[in-house]
Amino acid sequence: MALKPIFHRILAVLVVSSSGLFNLAHAETSSLRAPDTIAARVQACAICHGNQGEGTDNDYFPRLAGKPADYLYNQLKHFREGRRKYAPMNYLVTYLSDDYLREIAVYYANLHPPYPVPELSNLPPSQLERGRRIALHGDSTKNVPACIACHGQALTGMEPAIPGLVGLHADYISAQLGAWRSGIRHATAPDCMHTVAIQLSDTDIRAVSTWLAMQPAPPNAAPAPAGSLKLPLSCGSQPH
């Protein structure tokens, strides 16, 4: 038998077989493809912030779930535009549109997983009392308003853009106050948190951060309704 016809037959079989394998692989790949939903698209966030946005044991990865959507949206924009500095977050949102950031924010605002057990502390009672007084009464000698004046009596925040403070690690709160005080973290002007933070000493920051992290979440941890608090100072990210 001539070699040329045999070669053509072998080639034809290989082509058909390859085509069949390609179709099978394509079908398997299609069946394994992740659904095109916002829940699937934010899986990258879950690595640091938990599957339900509940936060993780890492002190510097905060809870996202249940926070006001406008707050989360503002923070995503701040990361995208460089007003907040954390390289992985800056990279992840660099090319995302406003609409996409809003969709992410609304998704996490509507999640309500359980809150973690409050942290324990070995700070001296006098420092914890200092933290409690700042949180509940502020410090008039330094023009520092109480945390609850903006973040609510239950420290669960206020709609549309003030975050809750319950369920956060002391080190995270401390790091954010330090970032506002040093100017590393910025918000829309007037930047009220910078105004507050520059009045706090290192001891104050440690005391109030620790006290806040020790507070349990209330049964209803929803943010207070918009306008239910008269803010003691103007904040660019919150209608006044």
C-alpha cells in the first residue's frame, strides 16, 4: 500500500480525535466556570475579609458586612484614588468603575453574619477608663467629641456613610486613627476624622481602641437611620 494514502488516513483520525478531545475539554471547562454573580466576583475579597465579610483573625483585615453601603463605596473609591494606602487594595480596585464599586458595597452592606466575641485586654483599669470616657463623652479639653456622637449609642454607625465600630480589632482601630493623624489616610474634605485624630495622644489612641474592641455587638447591629444623630462637626463624606 502506498504511504501517502495511509498518512492521510492517520492524519484524518488524529484530527477527528483531537476535535473530540477539544470539545470534551471545552465542555468540562464550561461546566466548571464560576457563575457570573457578584458573590462569585468578590471571592478575592474573602481571602482577607472572610466569606461573608465578617473579618478574620488577622487584626488588620476589618469586618465589611453590615456597614452602610455609602461608607463601603467611599472607602473603595478612596483606595482607588489613593486617599487610602494599602497596596493590595489599591491594585485590586485601580481599574474598577464607580458602578462596580457601588455593586460591591451594596453586596457587603446586605450581609449580616454573626459578630466575633469581643476582645480581652490586659490594659490597666485607668487606661480602659480613659478609653471609655473618650468613647462615651469625648474630651472637651482637646475638642474631641465622643465616638458615640457620630457612630451611634450602640457604636453600629449611621446611614448613609458612618461605619460601625463594634466587631473591629483594637490594632485595626489604632492603626486607622494613627493613619488619620499622620495624614496617610484621607477622606473627602472636611476630613473630620483627621481633625479628631490629631488631638489624640498615643496613649489616648491605645486606650479608646482597646475599649471599643471589648464592646459586644447589640442584638440589632444595624446602623442608625440617616439623620438620627446631629453630628458635632462637619464631615465631607456624610451629609451634615
